[in-house]
Amino acid sequence: MVAYLLLWVGGLNWGLIGLLNFDLVNTVLGTWPTAVKVVYILVGLSAVYVFAMHKGDCKVCK
């Protein structure tokens, strides 16, 4: 569940960057650059996890 939440955060952030050139994560956590980096790393790891586990979770792909 946490991985999916982080994917939503990452997807929303990249959509905002692409459409409006607005980095939401950096705006919210910009005063803590380490926290921004940790969020980006967690989003990336979540994407890898969901990709690796997708076949086991997906009813269409089984």
C-alpha cells in the first residue's frame, strides 16, 4: 500500500513538473534537501517494487 501511495506522489509530482514546471515535493520539503532526496529515492524504489510484484497482484496478468 505504501508503494502505491508513493507512486501516486511521484506521478503527481512529475505531472506537475511536466505541465506547470512546479515541483511539489521540493516546494513542500525544500527546506530539508535530504528529505527531498529520500522521497525521490523511495518513489523510485516503489516503482521497482510495484513493477517486480505486478504479475502477482494483477488479475489481468495472471
